[in-house]
Amino acid sequence: MTPQLILPFVLVMVVFMVIGKTAGKQIENQAKVKEPVLIINHDSGELSTIALQAAGSIADIKTAKTTEDDKIVDEMNQKKIDIGLIIPANFTADSLQSTKTKIKTYSLLRDFSVAGSKKASTLNSITAIINETVSNSLIQLNLPNVSPLDLKSPISTISYVSANGKTVPGSAIEVLSYVSQQTNYLPIILFIVIVFAAQMIAVAVATEKENKTLETLLSLPVSRKAIVTAKMIAAGLISLLMAGIYMYGLKEFIGGLGATAAGGLGTGENTAAAVSALGLKFTTTGYVELGVILFLGILFALAVAMILGAFSEDAKSAQSVIAPLMVLVMIPYFAVLLLDINQLSPLLRGIIYAIPFSHIFLAGPNILLGNNTFVLWGILYLLVLFIIFVYIAAKIFSSDLILTMKLNFSKKK
């Protein structure tokens, strides 16, 4: 048991504690905030007023300026409200006459995280509380010749989901569940690929120092910058191969998953068709963007790992020196998986965006939602950082620091 062996475990424990508390606090704070709901009420009866008052206990009711149903999504986009609800003109009359009344609900999908599903849950809670309130009101009026089932459930919903500027009939929860099956595992695989690539090159550099082959390599009549370039090209080719295999496997996995899900829906709303109509699937361009940003992320990790590997004395200590890099990967990994980045404070959001690996984990959801500009900025950011760290690595290899620099955790006797 050496400090080099213990340190990574301690850092991982600290990261888990900090991320757990931070994520829990953010989710708790978001849960306390009432979600805004845009309402178009075509009914002037008493039951619609009672229903909206009840909905106001769990949501922030906002009255729409427009009175046209097909304009509600546009106003939701303008006001940045993700939930909409339309009450028909015959709401009270139909309810009093024991006729099933239909209200329309709209959901704008902007995020696929755990926190993002709160909006869909809020919408279900609103329709449930309206059902309960109207039912209780009808029972109080003691309507005759009405079945208890109709009294307790006088409302059915026609739900719509909106994303990428398109609106289709469908359940937000079902669409989120379907898309999550395709996107939630992305950070896990990205995390494994990045950490593996970083360990690979850090151990390679440390092994050369340990076996004293680095001195021989540096004594050859070859430019040290050429040596760094050669190492990065070799590591880059391996990374490109890894990214290519990963992208191919991802495409096949998503294709198979989509076919299975579509085939499993025998009746009711066809969730796979709704997802396809909304454009929530990876196109060829999307695969290219995801492959490029993954490749640059791996190259950046390799450049940092090469610098950190220069601090290690042997292959064993190389596992410890790359701990800071692993922390930089873990923070955005958990943040993207658990939180809605758009709802974080500007400071926290800025910190997340400043971590290079965040853009890799955020690429998948943003590609699905058509936010290509964000992905392109992430690619540019990673490219600039990669160039900077390759330059630093070249400077280190161009001097004798590569042979003398090290991190020694042991106590001097």
C-alpha cells in the first residue's frame, strides 16, 4: 500500500461525495420550483376555473396571449415554457353532461437528463389533479345516472410532443424513455474510451523511463519534436481506430434498438414513429460530428496524459499521475448524466462548459436536438486545447525535463 496507490481511490471517493451532494442539492432546488405552464382556456365555465386553480397548486400557470391552438408551441418557444395545456370551449358543459372532455397537452423536449424528466412528470401531475378536482366537483353536484368511473375520470388527454421545430402526437414520457435508451449509455462508453486511451499513453511514457529506453531514444539524431509528433500520430491512429469501431458499434446498436422497440409496439401510440418524425435520431452528419468530437477528445486526453506520464518514474506510478485527468472526466460525466445543465446557475454552467470533456458528453443530446452550433464550438474548443497541450508536450521533450521531472510521494529519510 503506497501513497501512489491510495491517492486515486481517495480522489474518486471525494469526487463521488462532492458530485453526489451537489447533484442532490441542485435536483432538490429544481424540485421546489414550480414549472411554468402555458394555458389556453376556451371555456368560461366554473369547472375550468376550479381545475386551473387546482393546477396552480403544483405549477405556475401562465395565460397565453394567443387563442389559436396551433400557435401555442410558437408562444412556448418564445417564452421558454416547456409545458402547454389547452382547455376546450365545451369543458364545463361536457363534464356536466357526463361526456368525456378532452384537453390537449404539449411538451417541448430540451433535455434528456434525470432532472429534465421533471417537466414530463409535472404535466402528468397537472392532468391528474384536474381529473381529481373535476371528478370531486361532479360528485358534489350529485349528478344522477352517471357511472362512478366516468365521475372519477371525466377527462382524457391528447398529448403532443415538440422538438426540433416539429410537433407530433405522443407521450413525452414514452419518447424520453425511448431516447434515453439510446443516449444514457453514451457517457459510460465515452468515459471508458477516454480513460483507457489516457492510461495507455501515460503507461507507455512511464515504461520508457523505467526501462531506460527513453534516454536511448532521445540520444538518437532525431528531432525531439519529431519524436513527440510520432508518438502523437501513433496514439492518434489508435484513437481513430477506437473511435471508428465505437461509432460503428453505436450505429448498429441504435439501429437494432430502434427496430426492436418499433416492433414491440403492437397497439397504441407508435413511439418509434414519433421519435423518427421529431428527428430525434442520429443522421450521417450527426455520426460524423460525434466521431470528430470523440476523436479530438481522445487526442486531447492523450496529450495531457503524455505530459502527466512524464512525471511518473515507472508504470505503477503512472496510474496515480493521471488521477487529475480522471477527475476532469468524471465531473462532466456525472453532471451531464444527472443534471439539466441549462437550469444550473451561470457560474456552475460556466465551470461545466470550461471542462473540455463536457462537450463530448453533451454532444449526443445536442446533435439529436439540432444544436449543431454548440457541437461545432465544442469541436473548436477541443482542437485549440489539443494544439496547446501538444505544444507543451513538445517543449518538455525538447528539454532535459523529460528525464528529471517526477512526482515523489515518499518521505525523505
